Amino acid sequence: MRKVQGALAKPAVVKTARAMSLFGEHAGGWLAIGAVGALVDRERRGEWLTAAAGVAAAHAASIAVKRVVRRRRPSDPEVQVLVGTPSKLSFPSSHATSTTAAAVLYGGLTGKKLTPAVVPPMMVSRLVLGVHYPSDVVAGSALGGAVAWGVRRFMRRRRNRG
């Protein structure tokens, strides 16, 4: 984390990381995108709503794991905490969880490869801001991917039935 902050925590990067943090807080930005998708893409409204529910489920799963694991956020005098957090719990990163779920689910609906474009920047942003250990963001991303996999499987089954 010290090396990440030393190399990347320049004013423009921190400003961007803070904006990403605000967007990802409680999966709010991702849920808003799902709602817009449902409004705009009327033919697949149900799929967009299911995908958004999957993002919400991924976020909820990360909160549940946090409450079980109870790992405290990083506390190192050489690491600056550059953003506020809603809790003192760190593992897994809810931002990485919901971002990965959104990238996989919305990418499937748009036909775009969103995961490489949005997941690594969100993961790195949590380290730049000093609020997560690397293992927090990796575990969060894995959890988000697992939830998204289950939701995509459910969506495919539903599509094949109807």
C-alpha cells in the first residue's frame, strides 16, 4: 500500500479515486446504471432489473462477509487514509465486489468487455485511498465475479425457458 500510494497518489489520481469511491459507495452508481438500462432498453427491462438486483446482492454479500470476518481497515502511519468510509471493516472490498458484479452483468447485456476497463481501476483506487489491503480488493472482486456468474446462469436459464 505504501508503494502504491508513493507511486500513484498524485492530486489528479486521488481526485479520480475519490470520485470513483463516491460512485461505488453502497453500489449506488452501479444500481443507477442498471435502472437507466431498464428504462432505456424496454425489450430487456427484466434482464436489466435482474442484473441490477445481482449487483445489489453482490454488495449485500460483501457486507455479510465483512461482518463475519471483521478485519479492520489498514492502520499504518506511512499510509494516508484519503477518503471517509462507512465502516471500519475492510475485508472484502465492497467497491471491488459491486464493480466486478456490475462489469460482468452489464457487460453481458451491452456486449462490451467492461471488466478490464472498470475493475482494475476500482481495485487500485481503494489502495491509493489507503482504505484496503490488496487481499481485500482481490477477494471482493472474486466475490463479485462469483455472484455475477450465478446471476448470469439464472438469467440464461430463464431466457431458455421462455
